[in-house]
Amino acid sequence: MITWRRLAEHDFPLLQSWLKQPHVSRWWNHETSTEAVARDFGPAARGEEPSEDLLVHLDGSPIGLVQRCRLSDYPAYLAELAALVEVPHGAMTIDYLIGEPVHVGRGLGPQMIHSVVHATWSDHPDASCLLVPVTVANRASWRALEKAGLRRVAEGEMTPDNPVDGRVHYLYRGDRPSTPGRAPACQPPVSPSGPR
């Protein structure tokens, strides 16, 4: 079962170890010193930042992180997305990682994304949709979004997280279900035993 809770400061050593993993550092390109992790994740953990850092668990064991925020809380980021597509009022976004290599390639990314997207509609009643940009080079990430039921709605240039990547990104969207309990734009993920 996929569950999550807010990332706390006592989780920082675990997060720091994940950020050092080659499969994470390649795309997140984040400083991994103790000071940098505290600087960048501390404000959200203490409730001083409007974003949410969610420590995701599988059957009680931590497997990854999902960051979730309202785009309106980050005007520069909102403007970058708005250059590619119309951004509805109430739009949110997510970012995500699977921490340990042993969990990569098992279909957990789509499950994690789908679970958080589905919960977003009740956690944030004013959320209209989710818009998620992914660099074209990160095929595993955008395939995870597709398997989680989001659809590609745009392609264009954005600043990459890692300077080694090109500026071209795909933009994915998941909409709030029009009928309670039904999510046409975010169907359940493909089974981990299904095609990759």
C-alpha cells in the first residue's frame, strides 16, 4: 500500500542519501551536503514554505519523495509554464523521485504518482489540474507520468534542472475528475508486470 506523510527534519539524512544516488542526482542535480539539504527542504518541513514535501512509503517503508505545490505560489515557475500552455487558475504541480535503486524499474513510480494525484483532489479542493514538465531526455520520468494516466499537452523550452540537458521539455496534465470517484485524465497505473 502506498502512503505518505510530510517530510520532517529527522528525515533529512535519508533524503540526503537518496539525493546522492546516481539515478537521482542525474536528474535532480541537487546539492547533497547536510547544510544544503537543511537549507532547501527545511522551510517546507517547518511549514514556512507553501510547498509540500511528501515522504512516500510502500507498506510502511520509505521509497521516495513527492513535492507538490500550487503554481501561483511560485510566480517565476508559473510564468515559464505559461509560455508553453494556458495555466488554469488553481493549477498545481509535482516533482518526484524513487530513492533506492532496488525500487527503480518495478512500476512504483507510476503507482506513487497516481496515488498522490488522486489524493490531490481531496487534499486541495481548489486544485483544477496538475501540470508537470519533464525534460525530454528523462524518458523514465515522462513514461511514469503516462502510465499514471497524465497526458502530454505541450512541448517547449524550459530551464532544465541539470545544465547538461537540453531545454526542450514535455508538459503533462491531469485534470480534476468531473464525476466524484472517476478520474478520466488520470487512470490507475499499468500493473508493474505490464509492458515497460
